[in-house]
Amino acid sequence: MRRSPHRHNVLGSFVVFLAIGFLYVQAQPTTAGTDPVSANGVATLADIEKEFGGPSSGTGTAGSAGTLPSSVAANDTPTLTGKEALLEFDRILGEAEAKLEKIATYTATFVKQERIGDALTELQVIQFRMVHQPKRISMKWEGGKDAGQRVIFAEGENDGDMLVRKLNGIEARLGVISLNPAGSMAMKHSRHPITDAGLLNLTKITRQHRQADLKLESGVSAKLLDHQLLNGRDCLCLVIEYAKPEFAADEKKEYRKSLVYIDSQTKLPSCIRCYGWPEKIADANPQKLDQTTLLELYAFKNIDFDAQVQLDDFNRARLQ
């Protein structure tokens, strides 16, 4: 499907995280030689939707967009605010980064939801496998319209492309296709390239944003909340809000507010939620601001640093 060594195929589609890092398996057949992440990670897409939003959280639903994550309760009393909160959170993220730098491989459940253009995608649940050196990433979608889709990226191989195998729609007839991770076709369906995926990059990027916040003399507020429940687990949560777009830490100045959760047991980021500016979102509702301005939701569950991850897991043959 490639036109030349210097031109990337523009067929296919791909959805990723940063982090954004970010896998509940739905007991469906897998590609030959591919194992589920963990027997303990089996759950339905409905279970994930319940955990990450829905009527029980007080946010309601958004029609075909699916359920949206809730915000932190406004009456929660912070343990730290302002620069003290940012400094403490930077320390926590620094320890998490140092811990993750020592990890060679892991598997996880990656949950994501993104606003692409004017549309919010459905909540996605992805089997995620990672090797840090050299960078290897494997994803398999569970449930929803992209169920069975698989993506592999192996640093230094396939001319720098990621390999995509769709199982639904007309693209399923194309077999394995190659895409530039940062190309227009890949980014048409994702806010971040696959090269930014994983817990380590999520931690690094989040820490860079907090360090940028620390340099501001005004325009940003921060509060640190402890004992916040996320999916039944105790978490520390940092809430960041910006007064105007020009103060936002992200490169595109899209963030109005961010919530970053640190799992109290693992001491690692478990979820990040970022919200946009209502004037830039067509269906934003001032009465339900957070519920209607979600830009990104990335979460990691069932992280297994002892899982057996082989380099063969990232070969083209896995997608045949």
C-alpha cells in the first residue's frame, strides 16, 4: 500500500492517547498469537462507561456522544492551593516519572475519549502493551464501532510508520496499512500521535504543564484535593483552572481546566481530564460547563509491570 519510501500511505484511520499513556478485554477472539492483557482485566464497555461517567455522577449524558466524566465537587476542601499545590504536585509527578523511567515493559487498560473537531468520540477501551527501549506500542480496541482494530508502532522499523489493521468498514478490506504517526490521516482521528502514548509520556507532559503554571504570576488557580474517589480507588486530585486562553499551559492554548488524578496506592497518574473554552465549542452549555466542554479523557487501569511482553508482539505478522 506504500507509494514510495518517501511518501506515507494516506489510507485508514487511527485513534490514540497521550498520553497522553494511556484494558478491559471483552472476551472476544484475538489475532493468532495475541493474548489478552489480563484475565482480571475483563469487563464490558458498559462497565467502563459507568466507571468514567454517567447519570450517577450527576453529569447526565450527551446523546450519541456517550457519557461524560464528572467534575470534582465544588465544596471539597483543598489541602493546598496556589503555588504550594503546584510545587507539591510537581514533586509527586517527579517521583512517578523516576519510577516509570526504570520500567522496561508493561501492559494496561487504556481508556480514552477525545473531542475531534466539533465531535466528542465515544468512550474507547484499548488493550495496551508498551516497551520503553526501543519504543514499542501495541493497541487493540475492545467494544464499540472500532472493536478489533489493532495498531502497532515499533521505533526504527517500518520507515517510522505505524501499522494499522481495521476489522470494520471498507478499510477492513485493505489489510495492514502504514501511516505516518503525525500525518494528516492519523491525526484526523486523534489529538495526539501514537509516539506520545503511554504512562511515562503522560507523566512527562503533565509535569511540563505544571512547571509552566509555576512560572505564571497570575491567570492560573490550583488546588490539591485528597481522598477523591475514582472508580472506587482513593486518589489525589489537582484541579487547574485558567482565567484566559493565553495563560493555558498546552501549546494550542485550548485548556480551560484540567483535573489530574494520582492513585494513592501506586503513586502514578491514573486519569486526566481536560476541558475547553465554551466560546470555542459549538454545543457548550454554560449551565453544564464541564459536561459539555470535555476535550480529553485519558485513564490507565489494570497496570501490570510484571506482564510478559515480547518483541514479537509488535511484528507485522501480529496484524495479519
